[in-house]
Amino acid sequence: MTLVGNTIKLNLEEVRGHLEDDDVSMVGIWGMGGVGKTTLLNEINNSFLGGDIDMGFKYVISLVVSKEPQFEKLQNEISKRLGLPFDSGKSDIFEFLKNKDFLLLLDDIWRRVDLPKDLDIPLPFCQSQNSENRGQRNKHKVIFTTRDDDVCAHMNPHKKIRVGCMDEEEAWHLFKQFANEEIINSNAIIKQLARKVMKKCSGLPLALKVIGRATSNMKTPEEWRYMLRSLIKMDVRTVAGIEESLFHNLKVSYDNLASDTLRQCFLCCAQWPIYLRIRVSDLIEHWIGCGLISDFENIGEAFDEGYSFIAKLKEASLLELYTGSDEVYVKLHDVIRDMALWIVSDCGKIKNKWIVCGTGNDLRQFSKWEAGNWEETELISLKDILFDNSVKNFLSDHNIDEKGQLSVEATSPRYRNLQSFFMNCYVLCYPMPKLVINFFPHMPSLTHLNLYGPHFAVLSKEIRVLVNLRYLNISNTEIRSLPSELKELSKLKCFLFRGEYFRRQFLRKVDGLATISMLPKLQVLDLFDNTCLEASDLRLLMDRNMIKAISLVVDSVEILGLLKHLPTWKIRLHSMQNMHTLQLCDLSDKHGEGLMELHIDDCGFKKLLINGNVANLKHFDLFGLKKLKKISWPAEIVPGNCFPMTSISISCCDSLRSLSWVLHLPCLRRLKVETCSAMRKLINPADQMQQASSGLPTFPSLQVLKIFNMQNLVSLSTDPLNFPVLSELELINCPKLKKLPFKPSIVNNKFQSVYVDEECWKCLKWKDTTIRSHLAKFF
């Protein structure tokens, strides 16, 4: 088989370059299982064995370490390769190699290998601590592969190479090597289907090989269509070799995770549809709701633990991480996700243990194939699914048999063992249908319920039957009344009822909120951007001393005063006109580490004092603060050293004159400023706050800058500034703006988009026209 793909060839060239570099003695190659690390290492070994390259190494030793290494056997193998006697002593290998030129290739390591202790191998030359070896010119080099980035780091390599998946054309080329290319090219329909089958492998070389082999004798379109449907349905037992050769191989990474909790966190990621990226904040909230993160004092601690889990899963090559302008996302590689669902199904034995549907067609097919087998189902996830007749039938309070007829046992629970139900539908018609939920009696074992979306209008009194419910999310629904029966949910720990699409509009009136204060085990309560809680109800929650995180709207001084005694999470201060100064230390209890979002609108504050512990405050949004003149903090604080904010939006603050304090924020990725009529300079060089942080880099992480409707803005800054990672720029209706403070280095930025309205673009003056030309490329 010939080497396939430009990616692996580039990686091979990079490794060879490091072998020639005298300053590089150890190279770590890492990436997910099946991505081609071993292939790369074998190509290096074969290059030496075949005489294609000669870099002066006297000995090239290639070993497979594996998850459970037997170092004594590996030492014997080394002795054999070196021609040493079989009964050589422990130090013989070390003494033999310490003055020799050698290259050691270690494949598939799962923990740090101590070369002298475990394998009797001298450390690579430039890392050697042996004084008698210093100054020697012998080449001692090591190249190793691992799935785990953390293991790679602990080996302390001079260079790391991450091996990624193939692009589509590389994958197609490799797939055809293992499939029957003659059959594929013989029929246009087969070729089209083969391409779709190949795409299901998502560029993972091992999957391309295994599934390619499984198709090698398929001669008709019908066979190819069956294969494609089997892969879509995850019916892996119909695909030869996929379990043994693919999933069992990938499952080793899952098995090697440090704890059952981490394994469960990984499996949770498969509850999202295959095409969706998952917001990190949503995922961590989900882990909290599932009880996988439970031992915390405040929500900041919980999120810290969640981020550490994500880092571990990424290091294990089980999770992919993406950073957006104001959010961080994760995604499972398609094949890794299929493997996760296979694990959940008890390695394919309980096919419908989890139902995860991303389309109505998924749901229709499942209802058809699996009718009558609902008792095995423990989780149903209908996220981002079109609301149609298949959903209506699914949510019907009648039992329906496999022929679509009403069951004679309509009174028995249909999903008697269902523990988790998540549903988020959208519609393509108007007026939007409203759903009244009547199916709770069909789910008596339910512990987690998420009904997210504006279609849900009423929370039925029948919710009282869900006596095991621990997590309830009815955010962004049209529910306007909480039934008194809610208080019967004695095990409920997390209640999320936020209104994400109602921000800056009138606050919704919700009846029955007093019921919340009667929930005896409630720990996490999120009413953010939705409605206000009465002070008396808040005091009842405080007296119970169970709350670990609370998000709410504050519209009175009385509620604000109570926040000092609560572990707040997200706060919206709304229409508070009689206070002149706001201190952040008043927004949470003395620990304060949980406050993650602060939104203030239509308030009369003239000054904001950022004090207290804001270690987790990421989103900061000010709107309609007509009197606000100053944002400050204690003199001993340098904002660039302690503010973790990633997103800032300032709108309709007509007395605010500058935003110099944002200049050095180390984590700020998104900045939006809109309709602030008193602002002539966004960054004022005379500002003492800027001067106090003058030694720090400017906008080190800013990706998105949006400036709208700033009628009196003359400049963003009179001094040139660095924007090292800026990728999106919007300037709209800023008639007096004449210059942009970009340094020449901005031409190295790869912008995703640039939009400057025509009038502003014409009025801008440029000292360096290459900057203008560079920005114009991205219009």
C-alpha cells in the first residue's frame, strides 16, 4: 500500500526535519486512536530499514509499548536487536548504548516511560544529566506515539506533533484502496453511495480502512444503500469488522480514563445530535444536572471542575475543542460519537437503551423499527428537531403499537424505565403550535427532564408523578404558571427557568413562583432574564441553606441586599433608578467566586466599582445606563491581571466617555460598543487606568470588535495598538471616525469578516495603505 494523503506526508517531513536537528532529541506524536500515528512511525522505521535515509544512527530500535507494558520483555527485545547476550545484566543495555548513535521508536505509550529505569535506555543526549556524557557528540534520539496529550507532555518532548484526520479527498483516496475501486467506478449510483459511506468515517484512517474492507465485495447499489443505512442507524453488527477492528480499538482510550465519573461525562457528550457543536457552558450545566459534578460550594467551583474534565477528555483525544468569538464549544468526532453510543448500548446488545434523534426522520425510523421495545429505553434526546407529526405521536398520551394503532394497554406506562428526557423542537410554520405536556404518567422513573423551547405553554399538574425528578429545565418556554404540585418533587436539586429571548423587554409575570421556595433539596436555581422572585421566597431558600447557585433578575434594593448572603451565578439588574453607586461585592456572598454573568439595564447608577472576587465573571453587559460616567476598581488592582471577562457589551450609556479599562483584559474575545453619545475616544491615553496597565499587551485575545451608531466617536485610540488575533470587524454609522489604530502587523491577521459601512470607509484616512488593502480582502 502506498502512502496516502498530503497530511501524513507533511507530518513525515516534519519528523525527518526534527531528526536532522541537533537541538531536538525527543519528538512526541499524539492524536486520537486510529488516526495514523503508528503508520507514521512505521514509515520512519521503514525509511531506515530500506536505506532510504541515513542520518548516522548506528541502531534504530522500534518497540510497541502498549497499555499494559511488560518492560522485562521489552528489555529482552532490545538486547536481541543490539546483538547482546540473552542473559545480559540490567545495566548492559545502558552501557552499550551510552556512547552509540541510536534512534528509539516507541509506539502506543499510555503513561510516562522512564527510559533509564524502565528500558535501560540512556536519556536523549541533550537531556542527559550524566556529567561524563556531557560534550559527547553521539546522537541519542527518541520518537514516541500516544493518544493522550497529557502523557505526551509528561514525556517532556522537545517537539510535539498532533496527527489529525484526513480531508475529504485524502479520505476518498484511502477508502478506495481498501474498497473495490473497480466496482465503485463501474456504476455512477454506487460511486455516489460509496462517497456517502466514506463521509461517515469523517476522515479517520482506521474507520476508512475497516469500512472500506467491509464494502470490498459489494456489487450492487442495494448493498451499498443497506451499508449506508446501517452506519446511519449505528447497526454496527451488520458491518463486518467494525466492532472488533474499530470500536474495540477506540474503546481503549475510554477504558483508560481516570475515573467512572470521567467516563460518564464523556458518554453524556453523545446526547447531542451528530452535527451540533456543544457549548461548553451547556455541557457543564448538563454534568451538574446529572450529578456528575456535585461536590462544590459554589457554581464557580463546579465550572472549574467541568473545565478540568473537558481538558482531560481533550488530552485523551476523545473530545475536540473549538473557540468561538464569545463561546467555547466541544464536539465529538463522528466515529468517536458512534463508539460512545455503542458503549452505552452495552456494546450493541441493547440497541435502544438511548434514543438520540437529530431529525424527525430519525424519530420516525426509530418509532417504526423499535415499537414495542420501549421498556429498555433509559434516555431519549430530541435536540434541535423539527416539530411534526412524528413528534406529536411520540408525545401523545396514548400508547401506540408497532402498526400505529392505539394499544389496548393504554393505561400502562409506555416508558417505564426512562430516566432522562430532553427535547428542543423548532417549527417552520406560523402561528407556532403550543404544547401542553400530558405524558408524565408514561415516565414514572424520570430523573432528568428538559423541555426547552417556546412551544411548551403549560406545565401539567401531572408533573407530581415524577417523584424521582432531580433536574428540571423549562427555559425559554411560554410557561406562565408553575403548578402547586411542583412542590411534591421532593428530590429536585436543579431547576432552570430562564428566558433567553426576552432580554431587555418587559419582565414576564409568572404565577406560582412561591412553589420554588418549598422544594426541600433545591441546590441550583436559574431564573435569569425571566422573572423576579419575591424577597420572602428568597428568604425561605436562604433559611434552608441548601442553595449552591442562583441566577435571577433584581429590581429592588431589598433583593439586592439579600444577594450578599447568596452564591449568585448570573444576575440581571433591571430598572433600579434610585442608587448612584454599585459595588460588585454587593452582588454575591463573601466567597463571590460563582458570579459568571452580570447584565445591567435601565438603571440609574453613576458609578460602578468592580471590587470583590470576580474570578469567574466572563460576560459583562451594560444597557441603557444613561447616567453612568465611570467604571473603576480599587487602586491596588491591575485589571489585566485578574479580570477573566471574555465578552463585553456596552450600549446606550450616554454619559460614559471611554472604555480604557478593557484594553489589557487577557481573556477578552468579544467587544461590542453601541450608541454611547458622549464617547469621543474608545481608549483614552490620558486615562489613569490605562497608564496603570501600560506594560501589558493590548487586546491579546480580542477576536471580535463591533462599533455601532457612535455619532461622536473620533478615534478608537490616538496611539497604535496591537490586535494580534482580531478576526471580525464591524464599524457602522460612525460618521466622525477618521482613523483606525492598527499597527502594520494587522496585515498578518486572517479575518473571517470585515464590514465597514460605505460612508465610514470613504472617510477613513490611512498612513499605511497596505492595511486598507488587507482589510478590503475580507469585505
